[in-house]
Amino acid sequence: MSAADRAARLVSGAGALLVCAGAGMGVDSGLPDFRGHAGFWRAYPPYERLGLGFEEIADPVHFARDPEFAWGFYGHRLALYRATVPHAGFAVLRRLGARAFTSNVDGQFQLAGFAGVAEVHGSIHHLQCQEPCSDDVWSADGVVVEVDPETMRAVSPLPTCPRCGGVARPNILMFGDSSWVGHRTGAQLAELAQWRREVGAGLVVLELGAGTAVPTVRRYAELSSAATGALVRVNPREADVRHGRGIAVPETALEFLDRLAGAAG
């Protein structure tokens, strides 16, 4: 039996299933891959002309210094994520009763019908004050940001804080971010930790599309499976597991979930 088939059998027979998802999960729905300048610039050519990479743009300082520039990027992403249909693999995981931990800010798990998702880097579908003037976090439902596709700059009016009237920003943990209001994510993580304690030794961890560049998801998956070694790591390029504590599957998230659907069916 292949490693992928053994992994599918382990996941489909799990007493409790935790999915730890990185960017590869969204890529299979057609969302852009921000890995390296090349991938980022393919998705956003105007930034190549400016010579700017993702890490330089995903910086909260822009919301104070040049909010039209900042909201050009995040306003475009907000519209893109709202319009993206989650791929069929999400439904496979829902049928298995999986809980989700993700570094993705796109809201795809919620769009696919999941509840209780732990979004470790926050969510583009929630906003906060860029100062911040308070620890308020509110929904971005109804917020539409017009963006000039040639310049990738937002057109006024921009989202504002209902408390102080200043510029609002997404409730996302950005690079070098000391202004992120993290209590929403903190509550999600606390709830997930409680669930993990309740399910105990029956837990199987399925890690999907999480790379090593920002290893938040990989570390959480390893921590969550440390007691049992019941870890399945699915990644087409970086599937290796440390010390044999898990099963490595060099496939995309959707390829493995299609395999899993066949095993479960």
C-alpha cells in the first residue's frame, strides 16, 4: 500500500480530525500563490513595475502613510476571496466532521460551511481601526472598496473606524505588525485547544499545503499530533516529516482530498 493510501485510510478512520491548512489549500481553488516575487508578480503585475514584493506591501504602516495604496491591495483581495468558490475538497472534509486551523485569511472554510475555524493570522472579512483607537473588531460585510486595476490604488471613500472616524484596516496579522487586534483569533485558538483536549488520543491531524517559509501551520500540526504521531503532511514540494512522526504525501491538497473521497466512498 502506498503512503498516500495509508494516509487516506488513517484520515478516513479518524476518531476526530483536525485540518491544518496553509496557502496550498486556497491555490487549488484558483487563488494566487504569493510564494516568492515571481508568483506574487504574476498575480499583481503593477507591483512588479514598482519593484515591490508581498512582504513590503503587507505592512500595516501603509494604512497610516498611504491608505489608498494599502487598500488597493487588500480591497482587491477582499473582492477576489468573496468571489472564489471553495474547491470540492472542502466538502470532503466537512463530511468527515473536521475542525480547521489555518493561516489563510481568505475565509474559504467559512464559505464552505465550516464553523469554529481558527484563523491564526486573522481574517480579511473583519476590520479594525488602523491606530487602533480601541480593540473593536467588526465584520467587513457590505464593505466594497473600488480599486483602479492599472495603479492598484483604492478610490475614496475608504473603510473607516466607526469609533474615531479614522482609516480602518483588515484584522490581519501583517509583517512587523504591532497594531493587530488579536482577541478574535485568541478566542478561536482557545476554543480549538479545548476541543483538542476533549477528543484526546483519537485525534488525527491532516496538514494541507503548508510550507516552511512561514512555518506556523506546520508547527501547530506537529504540536497537535505530538502525543500520537498521527500526522499526515500533504505538500507537493515539502512533504517531509521529522523523525518519521507522520506520513508524507507529495500531492496537492485537492489531489489528496480526491483520493480521500474515494477511500471514504
